[in-house]
Amino acid sequence: MKVQFLIAFFLAAVRCQTTESVFDLYPELKRTIDGLESEIKTLKAKIDTRVHSCKLKGSKESSSKLSDRTVAPRSVRFESTETRRLKVLKSVKMEGMVDDIKIYSITLDNILETVGASEYVRRTQQHGNIMQELLISATQNITGSSILEMYTYKFGSAVEGTTTPGLNSDQDCLICVDRPQVVEEIPEKSLTEYMLMITDENTPPGYTKLQNVVNNEPMNLEEMEDEDEEIDITGNRVLGNKFLIESMTNDEIHGPAGTTLKSKKLPGVPDLDFVPSYRCRTWPRQASSWLYRQRPSGFPNAEMIGRFTSYGCFLVPVGHYVSPEKRLQWKLSFSFQERQIMFSMNPIQFKTFISLKMIKKDFIRARVPPKSLTSYHCKTCMFYTMETSPANIWTSDNLVRCISMCLQTLLKWFKNGFIPSYFIPEENLWKGNTDTRVTIVDILGSLLETSPIYLTEIKCDSVGILIQNALPSRGISKDIDIPPANQAELEKSQSELDRFIYKLHMWTLDYIIKCAKELIIFAADEELDTCITLHNAIIHRTSMDCDPRLVLEHSSLDRRMASAYILPFLQTSLGSQLSVKYLHANSNEEKEHLWNESIKFLTKGTESDLMSGQLKLATILYMIGRNEDSKEMLDRIDKMFVPQIFNTHCGCSKESGYVCEALRNRIREEKITERDIVPKDLHYEMFRSVFSETPRKPYVDDWFDCAAVDSDVFLFYMLFVVNQKLGNYKAMEISKLSLLMVIKQNVNLTHVDTAQNLIGCLFKESGDLDSAWECFMASWAFRPDHNAAKWHMAIMLYEGITCLGLCDEIVIHGSEERKELEDELELIYSRLFDNIVDE
């Protein structure tokens, strides 16, 4: 009877707690309870049978034992049933939560696309930085600009494409010194000098020491002349790690970083840390376990592992933070392999990492000391998660769970106080104290408990606000106070993304112009034939197929694209040199050959950008007297010129805030060999620094020796002078008005001073001396020093004095008088120019 009462009580309790409306809401709960009732009825029947059987035996002792045996299972059975009922309710509730997590995941995926974590922005960052790396390396190799054999690598989030306008992450430029060779074992082949990696019981995992070896013998104490070498604890003479940093020009030191070029936090333009390093070309023994460990996901695969071993590792000058020998230690860096892994991430893995960085920035960074939880910790967590998790989890509707998996891994690591390096798991990446670790554990635990609600609180790139706007009808966020969306903040986020993408392209193009300029200057020579020979040799070497390191580390497609970016500038420059030689050739046969070669290269050079290559060809046609051909080309450029979408950008402008060479859409003329193909008014620009009051800034003002002018300005200037030659006076006035409109309306003009000088020259040609003087004054006001305006103004004063002394009654527009005046001015100009050259 007790059993029947308890069962009846349980069923009554269940029925009291479940109403028809609840069953309607949770039909699975009704089916489960019906199943439980059926199971309980079966159990009741079995118990009744056993009780009846015991009664037939008539044994009190047996009955007592049966009672004991039935009571215990009865209480256990009741507790188990109640637990199962709660689990059913929880599972039903969780099923709704699972749907919400999927919706959150898809929403977050789409929002990250809109704020800069799209494949387009990611690939743009990656492509641009790889092109920069290739161009810098190729330029250094061709020019021999480094005494040592050095190579430049670009690492960090900005290179990997794992940054957004809100994150605005740094990037590292690693300067690898490739000589002397670094080895881990004494080489079989004879090497005169190399550096040997050595470790001992005092060397922490992930670090090594370097010993200079000459003729297979460590240099003895008597030979120690280098102050950068010391004797370590074990008595070995090893190389200290400070000299490689100090040997660089120090602007600002960040750990192993030698110099930093600040970008003033311009979106798309990261801070640059320059990190010096050596390189071991073989896979280090400390990382041997990584090659063979079990990988449930199959990532990385055998082909990737094979490639990684061929890259070896870098050795950066930084020691373990608590080691007494940290000044003598060098950290093993696998930055190149890490970059390859980041490039191989699928879109959801990429967005998971972006989300981790946003979480770190908005929830953790403000509450703990700097560098406590770093992007590198998050990256390491991603690598382990990718290696140990099934490949099919990385889907759009599972993004939130992927983030949670990584947070759980980080939580485990911080609880243990040990963050294992990906390639050398024995190395602990955690360097903080216990209090900081406890704080991070609390934060990570809180985030996991409130997942996915905490995503609505992400401030970076307005992600949280965008989630709130995208899911206004969901019930997940009922428990938190969500402020109304700030439309101004959303518009600001979109504006920053637009600027971010623009700066990505501009930053890459800056590198193209810088490298092209260095190669052209390297090829410049006072002897025209030598200059042409050097140009041909450089063009041949820009294929980048002759450097085995570039062939190993970069695809043939990347090498071809980098070469294609820089070749048109070199071809335009070579075509210009050939056209100068054409002007001075004696025989008709030689002239024809040089002209055909010149046109061939100038035509190829027109592909450099929208206008500058074509403008240079049109200028050469004008300078050799082919005015009709020049006008035809200029008219063609004018037709495709659309001011609304045309923009010039130059690193030497005040707007940019970072140092780089003038970017795209300008015409550059070198003063040594190209004077004969440059319009006279631009000659003065090449001597802007004569008698200057302030010194030039190295690497910033080296363009001062060139005639640099915005392409839209130069287009209308050339239309004016060509139409003047052809006697098209109406077209002249139209061109002058167009140039005035460009100067007044184009707020992005780079070389405002040059533009004002050119329009002043046109006013002067037209006889409007007052307007010409105002333009030269405006130019001088814009750039008080290193400005050719002073030459134009000095010549105007000289002309005025000369005219007053020689011809008081001259009528400027009279034909004979004007011809005499032009001859006189030509003489003045030639004398001034000769004095400038002598100076």
C-alpha cells in the first residue's frame, strides 16, 4: 500500500505541476511524462507480483527483508525519476537556447562581415603586405642597400588580415640578418664562420644561446674583442642579444622590437615594430615533438608540416623574463609558420579569432595590466583548437560555440597558470602574477556563463549595437538593459571601415612608389649609356626568380604580381632615357631604332596607373616636337578624367601622418638625364632646395630633387602648352580655367606649391603678371622653404628691372617686340640655369 501511495502521490504531483498550456508549449514533455507513467505502471506491476510472492511464503523474516529491499529501491527510484524530470525540462529549455545560439552565430557572422572582417578586406590586407614584403626584399637585393645580407618579413595581425578599424592592430617588420649562418649542429661541410645554437640546464624551453665559431673552433678568450660577447654560467663564450637592437636606429623600443614608426592610429595603417633577428635554416630540436604528435583534426596536414620544416626558425634578441641569463638568450620564433597557418584559416576560424581579439579588448584589457592576455595567446589557443577539434565544427551557425570552445581552453590554461607554446609545448607563454591570473579566470568564467548575451556588449566596431539592432525581437536579452542603438555610432563605424579599406590600398601603393623610386635612382647615372644599361639589368632582375629564398617562400603568382606592379615605372623611366638619347643621335637609322625602343617601353609604362605613365609619354612627344600626337594623347586622357572619382594621394602631404614616398598619379622627372624631355617650368622644381634655410629630413625629403606634380594638375598644364604651340588660343584658356578649378576644388592635392607655381607660369605666359605674382606668393605661403616659387619671383623681378632699363615702351603683345623679349628672357633663363647647376 505504501508503494501504491507513493506512486499515486508522484503522479498527482506531476499532474499538478503540468497544465494543458505547458503541454501545448512543450509537446515533448507530455510524451516523456506519458512514457514515465507507463514505465511506473510496469514497475508497480512487478513490485506487486514480488510482494504477492513473498506473502505466499509466509515468512516474516523474508517479508521484513523484502520490505528493506523494496524501500531502498523505492526511494532511489523516486529520486532518479525526479532528476530525470528536471533533466527533461532543462533539455527542452536548452533546445530553445540552441536555436538562439545558432541565430546569434549567424547574426554575428554577418555583422563581422560588415565591420571589416570580410574575406575581401582580409585578402586585401594579406595581398598588400605580401607585395610589400616582396618589393622590399627585391629592392634590397638589387640595390645592395644593406652591407649585411638582410631580408625583410612582415608579421602580425595587420599582415594576416586579422584586424578591423576598431582593433587597428600592430604589425612587425622582421629584419633578418642572414650572415653568418646559424646552425644547431656542427656542419659537415666546411664553413669558415658560423654561429652555433647551444643550450644547457639553465636555458628555458623556447630559447637558445649563440656561439661564434671560426674554422670549427669557438673563439677563445684572448680573441674576444667584441664587447657584445660574454662568458655564460657554464663557461661558454656566447653572443649577447642587445647589440642587434642597438645597431638599428632607435625611435622607440618594444621588447625585441628595434624601432617603431608611429601611424597616429590611422585606420588601415598599423604601427610598425622593426624586429632584428638571425635565422636557423633547419628545424630546431626543441620543436621536434610538434612534427609527430597526434592531430585528431588532421590539421596541419603532412604537406604543410613538410613545408614548415624547410622554413627553419628565426632567433630574435630577447631572453626569458625571469632568467638570470636573459641578456644572453635568443628566443626561437616560428612567425613564418604562424603566418602560413593564419593565411590557411577558413572564414569561420578567421572570425572566431577576430571575436577573441574583440573580447580581449572590451572585457579584459581594461581590468588587467598590459600584455596579460595577448593576441598571441589567442592565436595559440586557435592553433590548438584547430588541431584538436573536428573540421566540421567551423560553420556559420556554430560560430558562438567555436568562440566558447576557445574561451574554455583559455580558462583552463589560466586556471593552471600555464599557456603552452604551439610549436614547443614545454614553453610557458604566461608571464603574469597570480592576482592577474585570477582576475582573467573570473572574467572568462563570467563570459561563458552569460554566453551569448555578452556579445551584445562588444563595443569594438559597434558590434554589440549591431547585434542588438539585428535581434530586437529575440528574448535572449531580456535580462539585460540594452540602450537604444546610436545611429551616429553606426555611421561612424561604416565611415571608419571605408577609410580603413582606402588606407589599405594607399599603404601598398606607397611601397610600390618607394621601391620604384629607389630602383630608378639606383639606375641613374650622369652617363646616359650607363643609365640605360642599369635600367635593363634591373628590369631583368625584377622577375624575382633568381633569388632562391623568394622562390622557396613565395608562390610564383605572388612573385609575378609584385613584379608587374613595379615594372611599368621602370619601363617608363627606361623609355625616357632612350628618348633623351634619341634627341642626341646623329644618324637617321640610330634615331629610328632608339625611337621605336623608347615608344615600346613608354607604352608598357602607361599601365603603371591611370594617368602618370601616359602623361610622361605625351610630355616626351611634346618635347620632341610631335605636338599633334601629344595633343591627341592628352585629349584622350582628358576624356577619361572624371574629377568626382579621381583622387591623388602622396605620403609627403601633411594629411597622411606617416612617412612614405609620393603615391601614384604624379609625374616624376630625374634631374640628371631627363632635363631635355621636361618642360622648362618644371626645371625649377628640381632645384627647389638651393639656398634653402632649413636642412632636408633624410628619407622624408629626398623627393626634393625631382619634379613632382599631381597628374590632374599636370594634365591641364600640358594641354595649355601644347595648344599654345598649335595656336589654339581658345583651348588654351579652357585648359587654364580647368587647372584653376582643380587647384580650387581638389582638396586632396599633394603638391599644392607646384600646382600654384605652374598656374603662375601660365598667367605669366598670358601677360597677367599680377595674377602670376599672386600665385607664386600663395605657393610660397603654402611651403615657406624648399620651394621653386622663389626662382619664379626672382626672375619676374629681374625681368621687370631689365624691361624698365631696355624697353620702356615695349608693347607686350606686339609680335616683333615680344620676339625680342623672348630671346632676352631665354638668355636670362639659360644664365640662371647654368648658375643653378654650378651651385
